[in-house]
Amino acid sequence: VQLQAYGGGLVQAGGSLRLSCAASEPTFATYTLAWFRQAPGKEREFVAVSRARGSATHYADSVKERFTLSRDNAKNTIYLQMNNLKPEDTAAYYCAASRTVISSTLRSRFAYHHWGQGTLVTVSS
């Protein structure tokens, strides 16, 4: 599956952005889809995940109650609505997909085989 992420940009602290990730795969609904982010000089970290068929959604503690992941299986697209953004949210954001990830590895970047190209989010203070 090919993934295309977009929607990043520059925003002031407290502002909002919505990221999108479009997939080429017609069996989109069968994939577990996740967002990760990577700040300069840091490792790529988990942000949020939607299990296949949207059965469950999980968030990193650092973004819980500020970010919302949603998926539109008809459009083969997932979204990450980011509210109340903070300077520490500044990073390149990547969408990822897998059909084989299991519950214990949902938050591990090594469990995902398909990645989008990343979209940069910059939050100014």
C-alpha cells in the first residue's frame, strides 16, 4: 500500500491543524493505521493508531485529549486532528500501515511495513 501524508504547516501555540493520509489500497479497511512523529535529533515516536476496521483507537499520553484520529474507509484516508498544539509537537509526522501488527506492538514503529513520506508540523511559541 502507498501512503501520501499532507496537511502540515506552521501554526502558533494553541492553534490547530488537520493532517491527512491517503492510501492507494482498496482493502484499506483491513489495515491498522497509525501516526508517528519524529522531531530533529530524536527517535520516531508513536502518536495514535486505529485498528483495522476502526475497531479501536489509542493515543500516546502526550497527545491524549488534544489529538483525534479518524478514518474514512470509503475515501481510503485517515486524519489526525490536532488541537491546542504546543511547541513540543513540532516534528515530521508520518502515517504508517500494517496488516500484521498485533496488540502488543501497536505502538512500535518496527511493526509497520508501509510508510508515508512525512509532513512537517512546526508550532511556534
